[in-house]
Amino acid sequence: MLSDGSKIVHYKNKGLWEDSLGNYGTQTCLGTIALNQEGKIVEILLFCQGEDHNGDKFTTRVFRETDMVAGTGKYVIIDGTGLFKGYIGAECTYAVSYFRDALFDVDKCSK
């Protein structure tokens, strides 16, 4: 914690996701997040790697400005195999919630 009550945290989480097309899978996210005194994200450097139920993989760069409890944000797919290869460069929106140490997000992407 910084002297003004804000925080810089190293973030790591595993969780599940589902998209608007009915795909689902697992993902792991790693990065650094700066939070203000109220717990709202002021800066984020976060990347996630995931795999869908068919074994296709993706890597995303995450953007978010809400608090850490739950919220919405955007990400860009920066790498992928199979289905996700066609989505490289796509901007997606997501809504995330947490249960204990795991995350669950619902995603919507457009090419």
C-alpha cells in the first residue's frame, strides 16, 4: 500500500469464460494493477491466456477501469490458434465476477 492509500498489486488468477457464440473454456491472467484509495483501477497491464473446449488457444491484452470486485472491460486478442486465429486484433467486451479465488467472465467479440 502506498502512503496515500492507493495500491499497486501483482495480479494472478485462473478462471472460466463463456462467449456470446456458446464457446467456453479456461484462462489464466497475469499482470500489474494500480488501484486508487477506493479500489478503482487507475492503470492496468494485464494479459490472459486461455483455451476453449476444443483445444484452441488465445492470448489477450486486457483494459479495464472499474473496481476490482467485479466489472466490465475490453480486451484485444493478440494471438490465437484455430478459431481464435481469425480473431487476432479483434476488440472484445467482457463482464467479470469473482467467486473465492476464481474468476468467471462472459465475452462478446466482433471481428
